[in-house]
Amino acid sequence: MEVQKKGLGYYVKEGIKRCFNLLITTWLIIGSTLLLILLLELACVCYHKITFERRERNYFKLTDSYNQTPWIEDYYQEIDASYVTSWKSYVYWRRNPFRGKHINIDQQGIRRTTPSALSDAAALIKLRIFMFGGSTMWGEGVRDRYTLPSLVVQELDAHKIKAEITNFGEVAYVTTQELIDLIIQLERGNIPDIVVFYDGWNDVYSAQLNKAAGLPQNERNRALEFNLTKSYPNLRKVFLEKSLDQFCLGKTLKSLAPKRPKGPLQDFAALANDLVKIYLSNLKIITALGKAYGFTPVFYWQPVIYNKKNLTEFEKKYREARLGELYEQTNALISKDRSKFADYHFYNLVDLFSETKGPVYIDYCHVNEEANRPIASRIAQDLVPLIRERHLAGPGKK
């Protein structure tokens, strides 16, 4: 029986048919995979909204300080919307302008401080005060009129002292960033009469985060970003990582991944020693600037949750041994070496809330509006004699 010969056209048609079938099969596999990923992403979006966003949105409501406060939902929306920063030379970042009911930030990234209620005629003394610090000075968790600078203005009003206070506080700032920010103001001829620094938590947290004292928080990110556009492989890697982080699927997988077991606590003795050494160096530099420019610097080491003995049930959730260990060792050195601080207007406030039984903290270091009042009262109490001394000494004297 003779086998029928197949022509070239037949093989061409068969080739096209096979290629077409291969394309269809490939598309079905890819399409099914993409559809599965899309469905998983949608499921993760729902999961993320239910578990994470609800928890974040109710964060301030869940605190025992604000769980019955009617304005807290509006406040949360404002602080979330205002949490946008732009690059600022030397100090890395500063908040963008924002206008709200409870939070207002000007074009320079400075949060609004409630002005003095005293008239010029009623004031016995008028002066300018700069206040530096991290988010506790900026006022995270409190409204404009309850930030430390706003409350200090009110306290000084009672002493017939009309103070124009500028709140240079910014989220995550460490003391060295604040020193540089002060230098920038002095370079511009913006000279105050009094400068207040309110620090502690960020310096300690940053040191533990970077495993080195004296660096801004997340310094690794700045190193990663350096010359990034000049290295295509690095740029591609960062782009892919950041792109994947935008998907809820990636966030969910990270949240569900088993946590690595924690090893033994680090010996923080050397790190705490470096922390205090750098902090003292900053105090020395700032004091020298004060003598050169005619302002009086005042320094405060802030209280945090680890110094409170009577914790509420909510506050107990924020006890974390690894963060507290370094902070307590640093505090011990500061308390032990009091003589090293004798040449400065330095005040340690770590025990301010040690015996308080009611709610104070809304997390590790931020306090509620009512707790800001005794801090502001203590600051004003320390400032009043210094202000009067400057006033009696006359213009240009400290």
C-alpha cells in the first residue's frame, strides 16, 4: 500500500497549529496563575483592612487615655494625613505643610504653637524660645493647644512672661539632628533668648536600631539610597523590593511568617556609655553656641514608660525588655554621673510619672494631653528664674 506523501503546506499548517496550541496552553497557565494571584491579592486586601487597618485606625481609641474621647477619630485622620515628610538638607526630613482642626503645620514644617494670651502692656517680660525634640515635643497624640510648647506658653503667661515659642520638634529626631537644626537657624540670624531640648527616647532607640550611638534613625536607608541612580543593579533591586511591598499579598505573608526566635539580650554597657558620651558632647557644643550667640540652653531627659511603676493594663502591652534594657542602662549612667551634667541647665525627668497610677502613656514614650501638663509645668518652673535672671542682666546678657 502506497503511503501518501505530505507536502510542505501540510507541515507548515501543522507547525502553526502546534504553535497556536502551545500559545493557548501557555496563556491558560499564565492567565490562571495571574487570576489566582489576583484573587489572593484581593483576599489579602480584605484581610489587611479587617486586621491591620482597623487596628491602626482604632489605635488612639484603644488607649485608655482616649477610648471615650469624641474628637479622637478626626485626630487620627489628621495625624495620618499630616504624616508626610520632605527632604531637608542636613537634618534629612521635615513635615509638609498641613491645615486641620487639631493639627496645623506651616510652610517651614513647623507645627503651630498657641500664642500667648498676654497683651504687650500686661507682660512684664517678652522673649523668644526655641524648643527642640522628637515626636514627643512635636506633639504626637495631642492637639495643637496641648503640645508642650503651647502649654509652656500658658504656664509662662501666669508669670506675666509673654513667650513666643517655636516648636522645632520633629518625628524621630535625635539630639544631634536638633543641634544641626539650631545651627541652621543661627546661620540665618534667627537668634532666640532660650533654647529647650527635650530628648532621650529617640537617641536610645536609634542607637539600638543602628547598633551605634549618635546616628539618625534608619541610617541604613540613607546609605542604601546614596548614588542609587548611578547603579542600575541596585536601583532594580530596590525597585523590585519596594514594588512587592506595595502588594497586600507580600505584607500578609510577612505578617504570617513565623518570628525568628530571639537570642540572648545584648550587653548594652558599651553602647549606653557611647550614648551618654555623645549626648554630653552635644550639650557642651550647644552651651558654647549659647555663649557665642547670647541664648540660654536648657536640657531635659524625658520620662518613658519604663520609669512608670504603676502601669495600666494598656500600658503593660508596651513593656519590651530589649528596648527597656538599653534605656535603663543609659539612665543609670546619667544618674550616676550627675557631676558631668553640673555645668549645664540639665534636668532628668525620668521619675516624673513613676508613682502615677492613672493612664499616662499611649505607647512607649508619647503621653496623653493631661500628662503633658505636668511636664510643661516643670519646664516653666525651671525657665522662670532663668528668664528673670536674663531680664535683670539686661540686653545681650545671659
